[in-house]
Amino acid sequence: MRSTAFFAGLRAPNSASLVMWLTALAVLMLVGLPLLFIVLQAIFPGFSRGEFAGAFSHFAATLGNADLIRLLLNTLQLGLAVVLVCALLAVPLGALRALTRVPGGAVWDILFLIPFMIPPFIAALSWMLTLQPRGYAQQLIGLDANDFLFSFAGIVFVMTLNVFPVVYFAVSRTMMSIGGRYEAAARVSGASRWRAFWRITLPLSTPGIAASLLLVFALTIEEFGTPATLGAQAGYDVLVTGIHNRFSDWPIDIPGAALLSLLLVLLAMVAFYLQHWLVTRRSYVSQTGKPSANVQSELGVWRWPVLLLFGVTAAAAVAVPILAVLATALTRTLSGGLALNNWSLRHFDALLNHSSGALPALGTSLSLAVAAALLTGILGALVGYLVVRAQVRGRRVLDLLSLLPNTMPGIVIAVGLILAWNQRFWPVQIYNTGIMLLLAYTCLLLPYPVRYSQAALRQMSENLEAAARVSGAGFITTFRRILLPALAPSLVVAMLLVFAIASRELVASLMVAPAGTVTVATFVFSQFEQGSPGVGMAMSAVAIFTTTGLLVALTVFSGKRLPINP
């Protein structure tokens, strides 16, 4: 039974229609409007001044600019390099985890989740503090790798450590789901273990590997923190930093920023299209519904080399950034080094000092994160219902719009929101207010609740709604008392994830935060710019351990693996 019939039988059918229209309008305003204004600004250079003359006149000058070509090539080069290194590192790790008995397998899984919770710009700053002259590495083992860090190879190294868990979890979970029965069948037919892996297991894992690598490419080209931190000093600019510079440096080039934003969206959408093409061009069905145990092999003499590989990776991706954050937060001055008499809690004391601005920043981030979680949760549940249950025209467009932020880098959404809401014709001016931050977070993170609610609704029978209709309940009553409680477990998980990410979001916060409004991410960023890394890292430690705690709570609540897989 579909909802058109359901709506017709309600006591107050207009309430259902009204909710549907309001939901569609909210998604259009939240996602469609910023993208529309970016397109209009790119086509009409004077659009921000209300002029429509000179259509496309900026294209030739911008697209023919050697600087743009350099930014584009650098972005592609960086994305492809990170994908390649991630594949070389994470595919073997994931395969070993899935197919062999790696000692402490669950512990490695938890450790490899932590890089996902460390904001990339904090990881980059941690490596700066570790490898720069007089850094922690030089103090402990005499290593000065400043030249390596501020180079293309150094940027790739840091970004790989930030995103490799995406590939690791995708590969390990995909190969675990395939199980060992196909390999066992191949070996019964005379194939060696190595040949069975190359000819059976690896090809069947193609969808998971391809999807995760293309997601890594999209995450890399939209990442702002690492290129802004390391790339700026290495003289290596990419599209994201180019967009930010056009908005922050005088003379401000709004048409150029809009055009670069469109190029970035185009690159991200090509990556997602390639992912879809790769996983749908042939069948990779490997699950028939029959239970299949994942038979893992013993490592034998390879036990210690494998443990060394896992240990070195965990040390580089987790231990170094976390220890650098804690060391900086717990030492009185950077110049004093790691000497015992330099240890102090003064930076954490400063966080509690009202004059530092840390507590208001923490309060602002937490309140915005809570509001974003609630808004995306409500909107995600309604969009999921419209897409899965309702038989109305335009629901596929609504579905596309609600998931589009997955392919739109954060800086592009921020540019679109600035262009859309910095107009005089709006009856209420929300530009340069805290609502802009809330809109940015909600737009960026809307896909999480939408995906979760759609998955939950597809597993839910429509008999419950039919029973409510027979009992005379209206749409709002049915949604509130029948569907929402059933959706709650999945929706709460998605909202916790939204809260964790929103509480440390950087790029949109830098772009659209009104004067005088500071969030956790912008506070940390400004502390480094002002030469107070200790206070910045103390705040980072609070943020990392808070989000990691939420991650653990999310895992316990869901009782499933984390939603890190593509």
C-alpha cells in the first residue's frame, strides 16, 4: 500500500500534503538554492551586484588563466597520488584483516577508526610540530624531516594517513562478507592460495575497493585543512585553497571563486559517476542468502611481519598525531621542549578562563552541532519517507538533491550559501548571522540521516501505517507515534554522527561564520595563527576525545560496524 492511498484515507489529508510540500521546499532552499546561485554567479560576472550583462564573459579569462590550470592539475595530481598510496597501504591491510587471523584484530579496527575522528588540519599541525626543526622527533630521536613534510610527498603522506581507514574498512568488510567458500572451492580444484586470491577473492571485492578509492579521491580534492596548512608553506596550491584565496584576498574575485567551485563539483561528480559505473557494469553477486563462515588462515611465520606492518601504520596514523597534540597541550612552552620542568596544565587552565574565548567557542560549536543534528534528523526522516513511501512526482529529484551534498565539497557549499543569502531582496537578512553556520552544517550533513532513514524504512512493513489509518490516525499522528519510534535507532545513530562531525567542522566555519562568532575549529585555527599552539592543542584534545567518546557510544548503541564504509 503506497502513501497516496494512505494520504487519501486520512482524516486531515491536507496535513500530509502540507508536510510534503514544506519538506521539498526546505531541501530546495537548503541544497538547490546555493548550487543555483553558484551557477548564476559563474555565468553572470556581475550577478552579485544584481547585473545580468556579460554572460559567460568570465569563462575565457578564468579558464585560460595559467594559474587555474596549475590549480586544476595540482588537485588531480594530489587526488590520484593519495588514492595510489592508500591502495598500496590499505588494500593489503584490509585483505590481511579479513582473510587471516591477525592477532588483536578488533583492537586494530578500533585504532584505525581514530584517524577518521582527528580533524585533518589538526593532524597536519601535529606532524608540523613533530617533524619541524626542534620538533618532537628531533628531540627524541634526532630526526628533522622539515623538507619532506613541506613538499608534495609530505602532503600526500599526511593526507593518506587521514583517509586510509576508508579503504581499510571497505576492503576488510567486503572480503569478510565474501567469505572463504569460493577460495576453498578454487583450492579443491587445484589452485594455490595466492592464485585463488588473485583470481577469485580480489575480483569479487572490486566494488568495495573501487568505491572506497573513489571516495578517497573525492575526500582528498575537497579537503581544505591539510593543503592550507602544509601546502601554503610548500607553495603547493589546489582548487580548494584557490577558492578560499579568491574570497579572502583583495581584490575579491567572486566570479572566479564560483567558477572554481563548479570545477570542483564537476570533479567530485565524475568520481562518483565512475564509482557507480565500475560497480554496476557487471555482476559481483557473492551472497546467496545461505550462511557462510569466514574461514581465516593462520599466519604462521608471517605473524610478526604482519604485526609490524599493522603496528607501524597505527603508530604513524594514530600515536604520532595524538601524542603531538597531548605534548603541545601539556608543555608550558614549545621552546622548552619535552623537559620535565616544562610540563604544565596551564593551557587547559586557559580553556577555563573566560578571557581566552575557549568556553564560548566550545558552547557555540556544541549548540550548533545539536541544532544541526536535530534539523538534519527531522528533515532526513521526512525526506526518507517521501522518497521510499510516497508515490509523488519529483521524489527522485528530491532524493538526488538530498544526497547531492555528498558530492559537493564543504567550501563549495559555503560559497553557494554566501552568494544565495547575501542578497538585498530577502525580507529577513540572515547573512552574517549564526544561522548561516547552521545552514552550512545542515546542508553538508543532511545525507547521513537521509541514507539511514531510507534504509530503515525499506526494512519496515507498511502494515503498521495501515493499522494506524484504520484506527483513524492522521498523517502527523502516524508519523510521530508509529514511524518515528521505529526509525529512532537508525536516526539517532545518524544524528550522533552529524553531531560529531559538525562540532569540529572547519572550512564552512571559516567561510560563513559572522564576525565575533568562534567555533572549536576556528578557535584552534586562530590560536596557531596567533602563535598560541598550546591552547589550540588543548582545545583539540578536548574535541578529539569528545568525538571519539561519541564514536564509541555510537558503536555500542548501534551494535553494528560504524558508518565509515562508502
